[in-house]
Amino acid sequence: MYHYTDGGLRNIWLANGYERMETPYGMAITIQDLPGLSRAICKALIRKSSKLTGAEFRYLRQAMLMSQASLGRTLGRTDQAIAGWEKNSKVPKFADQMLRVFYAAHADGNEQVKNIVHALNDVERTIHFVMTETKQGWQSKISEVDLSEQDDCEPISQSA
């Protein structure tokens, strides 16, 4: 059996689905279906009867690709509060239950929840609207490219 400690988890053991191999740098482990393993771990975590540990809470959050800040906004807390829960394993009961429900809906393909998660994660990125005047009027296009090196002219205000 292999003790799987990814993401700080301490209570996961693999009976199979992995291979040990010798490399020039020492022994290595390859996992045959890592995304499937991660989903199975998350589903096991949301079904466990005891409270989530900080590492388990972090694992579920990261499985949804959520930052501490975006989860904090969702739960009405700061990113530092989330970091503290994950570090000290003092996850409040409401946050434990909310994250389980949120992950379950996300994993079951609930499009509304997936859209919420994507929207929350998008807040972390700088999004620019590039406006272009066309014959049909002004059009907008979203860009995540750093536009800070573009020509920054002062806007011209129209006088009435």
C-alpha cells in the first residue's frame, strides 16, 4: 500500500492504481488516473461523518480551483480567515457543511454552481474590456492580457 499525502492529506492509502519505479533520482510513484483519484478522494471527504480537517478543507477548495479569497467572499469571510482554518484545522461547522454541499453540486455538474465558481475565480484575474468603435457602434471584447504597457493617454472630455 502507498501512503498518499498530496495536498497535506495524512489519511489516504492507495491499495492499487499506482506504480513504483526507480529513476536516476530515486524511487518515484506514478498514479494511473490522478484526476479520477482526486474526485474519489473529494467524494469520500464530503461523505465522512466527522468534521473536515484543515488539510481536507483545503483539498476540497483546491479541487474546485478556488482561491482562499474567492471562498472567503462566498462564505462572508476574509482570505486570512480561510487560511487560518486550513492551517489550524479549526474549520467552523457552517463552513465545513457549505464547502461539502458546494463541492457535491459542483462535482455533480450543476451548471449554476460551476458558473458561480468560475465567476468567483475570475474575480482574481485582471480583466480588461477593450473597446473598439465599429460602423455598428462601440463593441467590447474581454482581454486578460496585461495592457499596462499600451499607450496611456488622458481621456478627452467632451464639452457640452
